[in-house]
Amino acid sequence: MAFGSFSGGSKAPMAEINTTPLVDVMLVLLIIFIVTAPLMTQAIKVDLPNVAAQPTDAKPKTVRVALDGAGKLYWNDQPVDDAALRAKMAAAATQTPQPELHLSADRETRYQRVAEVMGAAREAGLVKLGFITLPGDTHGNHR
């Protein structure tokens, strides 16, 4: 619905934007926010009991397993053979909380060897396994 002037001169619609309703809505919203903002900062005072307890969020330790280019295994930087690795993984799986196994392999290591280590960890019952990589170029251009 177009509004014109009362003088009756022009029948063209009024081209000016009426901002009065917009200002009214903004003022109402401002008043609502001013009234409700203090209510959101109030807290209920509760007298909580004090207890002496140890925190239960014990961070599990990490175990580093590394494979070099020749396929040799290292458990926390100590060389081990396949049998010793399986025994150490079985012992680690019984710990509570179970340690995280961080596996790093040389780029020359065959995937078959990495898959064998992953399978040994799964057989031992280790469920947290992560891979350690170096940040860098993703296109194979390494420094």
C-alpha cells in the first residue's frame, strides 16, 4: 500500500523507507535484553560437601613402538624381537588404564611389517593405536 501526500498533487507512490517500525522493534529488543541480562548472571548458593578423593582422570601412559628401514623393532627406543614385542604388548594390555601405542615406521619399511605389528597389538588386546608422522609436504617432496 503506497502512501502519497495530502495535497493531492502527485499520484506516484512514496519512495522513502519508513524506519519507524524498525526502530520500535530494536528498542523493544534492547529493553528485553537489558531486563534479562542480570538474571543470567545470578547463581544459586549451594553449600557443597567437601570430600578428599583422588581425581579419576588418570592419563594413560604412551608406549612408542618403532620400525626402522630394515624392519627391526624398538619398544620405547630399546631394540626387541618379535617374541619380546608380543610379550610386552600382552603385559601392557593388562594395565589399567591401558597405555596408548604410538607406532612410527621408517618410510622404507614395508607395509606388511607394519600390518604385522598392528595385528600383534590387536591380538594382545591393545585398543588405542596411533601413528606418528612428521609434518611436511604431502606431495612427496621431503626436505
